[in-house]
Amino acid sequence: MWWLIILGLLLVLIVILLVRTVNYKPKKVEVTSLPKLEVDNELMTKHLQEMIRIPTVSNHDFEKCDKEVFASFPKLLVKNYPLVNEKCDFKKIGNTGLVYHWKGKNSDSPTVLMAHYDVVATGEASKWKHAPFAGDIADGQLWGRGTLDTKITLLGVMEGAERMIKEGYVPEHDIYLCFSGNEEVAGDGAPGIVEYFASINVHPALVVDEGGAIVPDMFPSIPPLAVIGVGEKGMMDLRMSVPGEGGHASHPPVHTALGVLSKAICDSEKHPFKASLSAPIKGLLETVGRNLPFGLQKLALANMWLFGGILKKAFVAQGGELAAMLKTTQSWNMASASPQANIIPNDAKAVCNIRLMNTDSPQQALDHIKQAVNNPKVEFEIID
């Protein structure tokens, strides 16, 4: 008799799952048709190429940057966007911060449009299909540092402003175009602009910065998604170090400082941070799920109350951007030990870049990695 009860409950569960899946349909959205906008693609492509060809590689120490290169970028903006530079008040903030004030009909509730024009170092040039600062066009793609992160965003802001000024448009509220040249190194550009706004009593109502991209293959059976970023993870750099006694490599200890450090890194990586389905991620999954064809994926997303744990594990196992959105991440990227092959290091150090979910504080992240390493010989220091 008991098996009939279990079978009945199982059938009820299956019916509930199927009914929820069938009714899991896209929400009705009113779409306003917009007139087709004619744009000069050739000119905009040329402008982006010119931006890419300025190698604005940032550094924590601005003295190590090529100052002539960084000085040439705002000059390019003057050349290519004369109306923006004529109509908007311009102010330079610190070494690299650029602020254009586009006055509107009133100064209440201003909008800030942001981007950064610095890029990270290119690494080994031979690994590039096209030179990183050549701005080559091949197979319908423009190649180079900044094409995505985020000279393309800066281009869109400036092209739009230049055109609208040309057409005589006056914004309802003030607009500030704010660009930093040291975002990649968490520099003082954006904080300096914030301080400048505070000093002149400007309180933005809306800030639009770099966000997502048009992402293909995030979910099978779904066309490319235009992903909107609604939040920013925190960031910290953590140094892990192991003191050693040094000496000659001809008579090494069982484990050198580098050996101990290597095991600590492996132990840390074996203990990833806990994943969770935050409200924005649930919203993304719901939108995607409602647009999927009927099948197992749609069934799972329509019933996250039951399959949420399985989905988390699947996304984390998949890795990549979706997995990173579910949890605090750790990436061990820098290491140093002995300067010479036959010398035992006096100490060994490694640096981890950690991207923090809102639910994890720097101290909690440190405690998590300490517990994973569990070795009193290893020392920790939050650098940034």
C-alpha cells in the first residue's frame, strides 16, 4: 500500500513540474518602434581605430606610464569631436581623469556617462592574431586592446553627444561625460571625479558605466544575449608568503619555501567560495528560462525551487562568466621566489586577485583562504 502512496505523490509532483513548465512563458513586453538611425559606420570605425592605436597601458605608478601617449588621447578627442569640446565645459582631474559638462535645461538630477580609456598590458605579442594596437580589421572584426574594454563605450558616448549637439539637442538635465585613464589599476581617476563632484555639490541621479556585452552561447538554444550589468563585485589583492632559510640547491630541504607556497595555492584553489543564486541572477535565469523551448532546461529553470542546487553545481562546473557571477572568485596570478635556479629562496610570495560578492567581506575572504591553507608557516597580507 505504501508504494501506491509514493507513486501517487510522485505522479502529482511530475504533473506540477510539467504544468509549471508549460505555463513558463515570456512576459509580455510593450516594444516601442524607433526610427532607423543613419550613421556613418566608416567614420566611426576610423575613430575607433585611432583610439585603439594609442597604447594607453596604465600602471599603478603613473611615473611608469608613457605620459606622451596619455596626453595624446584627449587631443584625439578634441580633433574628432569638435562640437563636444566647444559646447561642453572641460576639466581634467588628476593625471588621467577627463570630465565634460554638457549643460541641460536644468541642473537637477544630472546623468553621468562613464568609460575608461586605459588598457591592460598585452602580454606576449606572438599570441595575438593581430598586433594589439594596430587597429586591424579582419573578417569583419576590429582587433585591438580597448575594442571591448572600454574605448568602444567611450566612442559611443562621444559619437552620440557630437551628433546630438550638431542636431541642436539640449538635454533636459545636465549630462557629465566622465572618462578615467587608470581604471584597470584601480587608480585615482574615478575617485578623483567623485571628489570633484562632491566639491561642486553635484549628485548624479543616474550613472551609466561599462556593463555586460552581447554574449553568445551563454545558454544552449538561446540566441546571443545583451547582458546588462546592474552591480559590481568588490575587489581585493591578497599576498601569501612563506619565509625560508635560503641556501644552495645542492642540499635542499624536503620542501623549499616555494614548495610550501605551491601547496598552499593548490589547497586554496581546491576550496572555492560558496556559490549562490542572487536576486539578479535569478532574474536573468527567469528571463532566459521563459524563452527556452520546452525541454529539460526549461523544466529545471521553471522549477528552481526544486532544481536550484543542481543548477548551481552545473553552472559552477561549466566555469567562465556565469560561474563567476555566482560566487566570490580567487585567481592566483603573481609569484616570486629565488632569482636564480641554483639558489634556495629566502622566501616565496604569491598574489591572488579576489572578486568579492556583496555577501563576502575582505576579512571573510581572508579567513576562508586561511582555513583552506591551514598552515602556520604561511603568512597573509591584504595588499589592496
